[in-house]
Amino acid sequence: MATIKDVAKRAGVSISTVSRVVNGAPNVDKALADAVNMAIKELDYQPNFAARTMKKHNTETIGFVMPDFSTPFFEGVIKMIEKEFRGRLLVLFVNTYDDPETEKMGIMHMVARQVDVLVISSTGHNEEFLYQLYQKGQHIIFVDRHPIYRKMPSVLVDKRDGIVKALNYFKSIGHRRISIVTGPKEFASNIDRTKGLGEFLEENPDFQNSVEIHFGNFTEDYGFIMAEKLLSLPEPPTAIITGSIVIASGILLYCKRKNIAIPGDVSIISTGDFSQGELISPRLSYIVDEHERIARIVTMMIKDIFNNRLENDSILLPSRLCISESVQPLVAK
């Protein structure tokens, strides 16, 4: 196992410089920090978190490691939790943009800062690392995406059930050519969506060749690109389900630029809604992301941690469909 001395030697810096980078110290020369981070990656160096845990005092700090705080779901969750603990706990934030290496560095930064609770929406690539920390006493709560192989506390909406409900709804109003557009295939949320699609197809085998799932990124650009690709086909989908509101925004932008009518030309159901969704016309139909319920549950879990009462529980909230103006029966076209 690599040591801090090995990292310093590989990076060509002093041990104290490595320590400052690992601990997120300010005013470290960028070139030196890049060299240290590269050495950490190459050597798979892991700081001695066990020793830190033994020395640790209660800092009353919460660390959030999330894909993008600007998205309505994560913004809503974090704002509610931060408001609850404002003035009583220190709250730290790291955006990962779903990059596994950035995520790992963010996790290391939070543990180096001795956070009492780490709240994370993980890519899944660092699950074993997170589990090692959890086994050593680091409190971790997964939000929106559950651990795939290990049991750790999590709070999320049932993505499998959400896809089944959306597909069944489109089926009930006459749609057959349906596309699901979502993020990376290996993420827990999309593993669950794939299971939901499989369940639907098993019960509706005549849809085998007319329902597809497309994996990419949880970005507006990806939504725009996929809208251009799908809606330019000789037989485009008549209905689209997105894995996030960010992807939906890209699809809506493409449709606006190309004068594609929603729902006249294509019906859309998103996962989650815009923070000011009532200002959007036509009003979007969506699978409710339950960010308020999730925030309240995570808040209670954090309080239980500080009161030494938290058990290793995973909470799976049932999905709900909110149908509005962005969908219409196929026969009405």
C-alpha cells in the first residue's frame, strides 16, 4: 500500500506539500497540486483515515458531495437541510459533475476536514472506498442513488417503479414508440430504470422493438443532442421519458428551436420538475423527485447521528406521476 512518502517521491515534492494538498489547504501552487493529485491517482494512495478517526473530535460538520448543486433536485435538498442546521452546524460542499476522480478527491477532502456526516450522490465508482470509510466509523448517507454492492444508509425515490408507471401511462394513451433518455448506464439510478424497462417489456412483449433506452450524461447538451438524433429519425418516438430535468431542458430547447410542438409532435415526461415549473409552457409532466421529503428524512437521519440513534436503514420512497400539458393521447394527433 502506498504511503505519503511514496506520493511525495513520485510527485517530486515534500511530504508536507502532499499533506497540504490532501487536506485541501489554500495557496498551494497549482502545478505542485496537480503533480500530487496525479501521483495519488497513479499510486492509488489512501490517507490513513483510521488514524484520523481515532484522533477526531466532534466538529459538528456536514459535507455534501453532489453532482451539481445548480440542478433543481440537489439545490432543493441542500437548501432545506442547510436551512435546518444554519447557525448550528458547519456545511461544506463539493460539486463532482459526476466525475469519479473528482468525487474521490471530494470524499477525501471531506474526511480530511473531519466531517461528522458525509451526504453523497455517488457515481458508484468509489463505493468500495466509501464502504471502507463507513466501516471505520465515518457516517455516510446516500441520496438519490443507492449503493450497488454494499449496505449503507440511503434515501431515494424508486426509479424502477417510476419508469414502469411512465411507460404504462404512455401505453394507456396510445403511444408505442417510446424513448427513455438518461445518464450513465452504470449509475445506480439507471440500473434501476433498466430493471423497470425490463419489467415493462416482460409484461408487454409486443413493445420489445418500439421502446428504447439511451444512456449518456445528465446534461442539457446531451438532452439537446439526443432530441436532434431521435426526432430526426424517419419514425421518431412519439413519447420521451427523461432521467433528469437537466436532460429534459435540452430536449425542450431543441424542440423550441426547431418548432417541434409539445405535445403535438412529441409527448414528454421528465424525472423531476423545474424549480419554477409553473412558468414553463406547456406545463411539464414529470415523475416527482420528492426532494422535500428526502430533505426532511435526511435531516432526521443527521439528527439521529448526532444523538447516536441512526441505524443502517435504506429508505425507498414510492414514485408518483404528475401529469400535465406536455403529454397527450396519440389518437389526438
